[in-house]
Amino acid sequence: MNVGMIGLGRMGANMARRLVRGGAAVAAWNRNFEVAAELARETGLTACATLEELVEQLEPPRVVWTMLPAGEPSEQVLVHLAALLEIGDVVVDGANAFYRDSMRHAGLLAGQGIHFVDAGVSGGVWGLENGYALMVGGDREAVAHVEPFLKVLAPAPDKGWLHCGPAGSGHFVKMVHNGIEYGMMQAFAEGMALLKGKEEFALDLAAVAESWRHGSVVRSWLLDLTAEFLKNDQQLGGIEPYVADSGEGRWTALEAIEQGLPAPVMSLALMMRFASQGANDYPAKLLAMMRKGFGGHALHGAKP
């Protein structure tokens, strides 16, 4: 059972570690070779200096799993792999890729007799120990080749992974998963802010979060994480109020628009992330100027 792993960032490196622990022979490539070499010294996997070397390490039908940023990095490696692999080999894209790109990639590789599997991966930095939630798309033959690795990466061989449907479906399910994640995170953040704002009650946010973890309908892993960090710091004074967005939330909102289906919670959660990134600064200034214009209201921070 051998597999090629391409891209050794936080997720890719930990997935390689879990595969090695599960008995897989892993050949790994990373743009910075020293990252692969260091992981090889730690785990015993094979570090490859080139993609050609990685492909040579694998037995047909080869399985090559990529964990690269969506867009140009993934496109470049996919084109390179297409020139190296043979009929019957399988490429798995485990990045947060747009599902329509995955459908296109599947079609391109199918023309050369190469299978394509799109794998939505969730689990973050905890996936190494707890396992990853895996949502995969592709034809049955391709997924059958990949199944042994899914069983190692998942929380258990018989749970936590799903063959969702044809190519593109895995990344589509993961896209919606992340949209839901945006909404859940925003709801917890707003709720905790309301509790903190009721100063006369002097609420212990860590205690509230901990109590909700047991029996409450809002208990979840996100709540577990929130309860844990609130034990150490409830003020969060050293944290900048900036929240990045990975792109999956945008794709989810656009999909809702294209389908004509209301998805206000997920869409507004995405908008709040834009606001945290400073995108609301200029509109807020305009609002302040309009209010001053019609009502003569003072501007905060303005010179007399």
C-alpha cells in the first residue's frame, strides 16, 4: 500500500504522518525539499526531490494525493502529473478546490485514461490524532483504489469518510460544509459577545461555554475549542479583530445565488469576515458623513 503525497503544509504533513502510522509507504514531495527531508527523518517516509522521482517510487496503479492551494499551484502540478502518470493511475486532489474546477480536471485526465478523485478534507491540526472527515467524488473504480488510504485517514475505517458521487461532488459537499462552519462560528462569536456585553452580570464566559458542552443542543467541537481557549483568556486583548476567508465561503454564497436558494446565515457570516478585513471601513466613513450632512452629527476622531 503505497501513495505519493504532494504538498506538506500543516494538513499535508500531518496526513502523511497518519498514513505512515497506518502502515502505508509514503513518497512525498514539497516545493521546499528540506521540508520533505525533515519529515522523512521524522517518519521514515521517502522524500523526493522531483515529481518524476515520486512517480517512480509508486507501484501501478499509482495513487498520487495532492494537498496544494487551489488555483495555479494545483493546476501546474496537475499538468505536470498528467505527463508522468499512466493509464489506470489515480490523482486525488485534497485541497479546498472549487468543485467545477474538479469536474474539469476529471475530464482532462479521463482523456488520458487517468482517474481523478476530489477529496474534501476536514479536521484541521487535530486530524493527525483524531482522523479526518473525508468527502470524495469520482468514479467507483478510482475510489476503490483510494479506499485503503481513506480508511487510514478517517477517524475509523467504517466511519468519517463518504463516496459522495461523481467527480466534483466531494469538493461540492466540502464547500457547503465550510459554509455551515462559517455560520456556526459567527453565531458562537455573536452570542459570546452578547454575554460579555452584559457587564452587570459579570458572567464567566469560560464557565458558560463549559456548561453548554454537556447536554446542550449547541454542543459541538467548535464549542469545545471555544470553551478551552476562554479558560485561558476571556478578554482576547492581544488578538487583532481580523478573520480571513479561505474562498469556500464565497463559493457557497455564489452557489446559493445561482440556485436561487436563500442562504442568509452563511452569506452574512461571509460578509462579517469581509468587514473584519477592513472592507467596511470606507462605507462606515460614508455613513458617518451622511449622518453629519443631514443631522449635523459630530464625526468621531475628526479635528474640530
